[in-house]
Amino acid sequence: MEPEAQIIIDFLWLKLSKSYKNIQIYENGGYILASTWMWKIQASIWSSILCWEYWVNCLINIWVAWNLNGNNVRIWDVFLIKEITQHDMYLPLPWDLDYAKWTIKIHFQSGIDWNEFNFWFHENGICVTWDQFIDDPEKSNQLRNKFSADVAEMEAYAIASTTREFWILDNTVIIKSVSDWADNDANDWLANNLDFAMKNSIEVLKKILKIYTSS
């Protein structure tokens, strides 16, 4: 979103190049940034624009997420997501289809040493995507028990599904920093921790960009 995108805009010296109804595109050389709102539909739209109009060879999503892994995860921890399941999909077909399992795996390897950061960095995060804000401990426990997921959020599956269609899934990078515990206080925690969580994510983003610019 705009306040968080501004940090990246300033860091990469990006300039506004195109505006849609709810999406702004910023560019500088080989860097292209889409700033928009959350949820799967918006994520599908902006990731499709970047793949179709700009033919990006790497797509990075950076945003916050809810903690589903209890005390094994701390607020402001950062995950590099490797497996994503779309939770809120219900398809009671009488036959089994591979794509009905609704799980996507990303094989991107960063090679980042977690000791480089002053926060916990998790290389192989498991993520659940759905279109609901989680502020209910019961829902949080259900997702944790069913999927053994580390975090939950509202964009990653749509992004990975798009980049899979454009043959760049293994150059898709999903960076998620934990903002809250997905409980009754989630809304307040998100507001209070958003800036710190994004700053940690951007530290990981800088490392990822170095990998691509040096290759």
C-alpha cells in the first residue's frame, strides 16, 4: 500500500509512470513497482499487468502477514514463502483434479544467511492465503492445525498462480513479515507494527535485489 510502497520508492528512486483506478506503477531502469490495495483479486490484476505489459523476469511481493505458528514465531520475523495454499476454495467435484488441491510450491533459493539480520529470518515459510482478516484465535488454530502453516495473508496464492501461468514461478519471491498474532487484538497490532514489519521485509528485499543484480 502507499505508505509502505513509499519506502521502496525512495530506496530505488522510482518515479510514477502509469496510474489505473487503484494501481500506480513506478519505474526506474529495470525496477518496476506496483502500489495497490490488498486481497487476491487486486493481487491477480497487478501481477498480471507486470507479467503481461512489462515481461518481468522476477516478481517480488512484499507485505505483512498473520502469525499462525505460535511461540515459534515472533512479531517482525520475516518469512521467505516456499509453499502457499488457497484456503477459502471449496470445489466439491466428483473427480480428483491436481489443480483442485490449491497448493503452489516455489523453488526459489535465496542463499541468504539468517545471521545477517537482527531479526529472525525463515527461509522456507508455509503460507495460507484467503480473503478474510484473521482476528479470531479459533480460526487461527484451525488454519495452523489443518495446514501446519507459519503465516496467513491475502495475496500470495494469487501472485504465485499468475506467475506460474507466465513461466516465472521459480523467480517469484514472496516476503512476509509478521505483524500480529491473528487474535482479537490483530487490528491494533497490525496498526502498531506495520512500519517495523515492513522495514524488516525491506532488509530482506535488499538482499534479494543484490542476488539478481549480481547474476
